[in-house]
Amino acid sequence: MKNNYFSSIIFGVLIVSSLWAGTEGTIRGAVRNVEGEPLMGAQVYIQELGIGAVADIDGNYILINVPVGSYDVRATMLSYGTQVVLVDVIMDATQWLNFALDVE
């Protein structure tokens, strides 16, 4: 009897956790120039989704709640070139993507 009760609880927890499983992923990384210095204020965005972020003082950025799929992620900054990278977003996973922008 006790074993059936324990099995029922485990089964219930597994079902509830699968209902709350995410359908989105995260992209994060850093934007630097070709010398490796952080580019504070660089813009990283996915144009087709209309989501983006701005790099912090250390050049780090994070894009959260990105739907699963393949997207062109762009990094731009004034006086620097634009870099575009194709990224596959996986459910409940973080994709690391670093950019190195050259002066234009």
C-alpha cells in the first residue's frame, strides 16, 4: 500500500513538471571589438521577432524568452560593423554567442 502511494506521488510530480516545461530558450554572450575590449551599449537583436538587448558595461548581453527555432542574431554599434550569426534556439537551454565587431 505504501509503495503504491509513493509511486502515485512520483508519477503526479512528473506529469505536473512536464506541464510547466518551457517552450523558449535563452541567448547570451558578449560583444567585443577585434582587440577584445568590451563594447558597452552595443545592440544585439533578432529582427524577425522584434526582441533585443543592449550590452552592459562589460559587453555582456542576454536575450530571454526566445521561441524555439533558427534565427539571425545581429550585433551592431555606432562606428562598428554589423555581424550576423545564425543561431538554433533549443527549448530550456542557453545558447552562448559572442561577437567581435570591427571598426568601420
